[in-house]
Amino acid sequence: AQKVTQAQTEISVVEKEDVTLDCVYETRDTTYYLFWYKQPPSGELVFLIRRNSFDEQNEISGRYSWNFQKSTSSFNFTITASQVVDSAVYFCALTVWGAQKLVFGQGTRLTINP
Amino acid sequence: DSGVTQTPKHLITATGQRVTLRCSPRSGDLSVYWYQQSLDQGLQFLIQYYNGEERAKGNILERFSAQQFPDLHSELNLSSLELGDSALYFCASSVGTSGGRTDTQYFGPGTRLTVL
């Protein structure tokens, strides 16, 4: 069975600070896929990134960056120079080859204060 | 905007009633997924359809059923509703293939169901 743990339930920072959201996953499958989704106050789930287990390259997209480390089963998400619009609940999710369902972590509520 | 549409946005009903939630996938997507988001259970996978056929089943109650129609839209039917069924119900879609390839799922805005 697969499991995703987001140990940080809530994080609150001041605007322009950098913040890292942790995600630890568990799976016995060798081929798997990791995702981050953002749920802003309006409620929809917005896809941010997908990472395949065979691609450990870190990725940067503007102020967002992701650090995938198979050795520690972690897929952490960093926001640099945070902005108020980054306030949302962020979910890490996992699925494995051949399975279609996403297994989500409990989410981290991020609040950026002006 | 993900391109996935869900109606209605909000639904308020009473215990024991039956409701239908509707989802239209992104253009070209063949797979549709349903998820339930509740405060105590978090985001849970319910069921997946691919091109009209049930492909995978998760923690879906027997009181719940779904189907995908020839035009690829999907409906989730919830019957004999209980207070605990109050939740945000998401539909997602992906390109989908007949094989085991894993595609990115794009989510709709959700339907918030309140059972009184």
C-alpha cells in the first residue's frame, strides 16, 4: 500500500520569506509518480508538478522549486520570496505504475501574512 | 481553469435523499475520477472510469454509484444520504489509455454537498 505524510499541518510566514513544505512517501513499487496540488481558498485543486520515480532531477519554476530525494523518500516543495497569493492548502500525492488512484497526504495549510 | 467542469457547485439536501453530481472532462480526456474530500478522511479516491467502463474502485460506499456516458461525461449518484456524506466531491480527468500508463489528473472545481 502507498502512503503520503505531510507532517506540517499548518505553516505561517511573513511575506517574502522562503518556506519549505515537506512530503514523505512510502511505496514498495519501483515505478511511481509524485504530484503536488494547490487548493486555494476558492476550493479548486490546481496541479503544480508531476515527478516520475526514475527522474530525480530537481525542478524550478519561477519562485517554486521541488527537491526529489529517493534516498529519503521525500519530495519537498519550496516557495522562494513568498507572496500573499501563495496562501493555500498544498497537497502531495502519489500513485504507482498501473494504478490510477492518487493517494494524498493530509495537506499543509500555508498562510502568508503581509 | 483546468477545463474540467462540475455541476452543481453547491448542493444542500436532507438525510435519506438522493443526489446526482455531474462532471464533464477536459476535451480529449477519456478517464474520469471521483474523489471525496472531508475534514476527517481527507482526500479519498472513490472510483475511476475509462471510456465508459469502470477501471478502478476505491473507498466507495455501496450507497454511491457512478457511470460514464458515451459523450464521456460522468455522474456520481449518492443515495440514502447521511450527515457524514457532507463533503466536497471532486471530479478529475486525464488523457487515459487502455494500458497502464499513468497520466496527470486535472481536477474540476468540486461540488460541495451539505446534508442536513
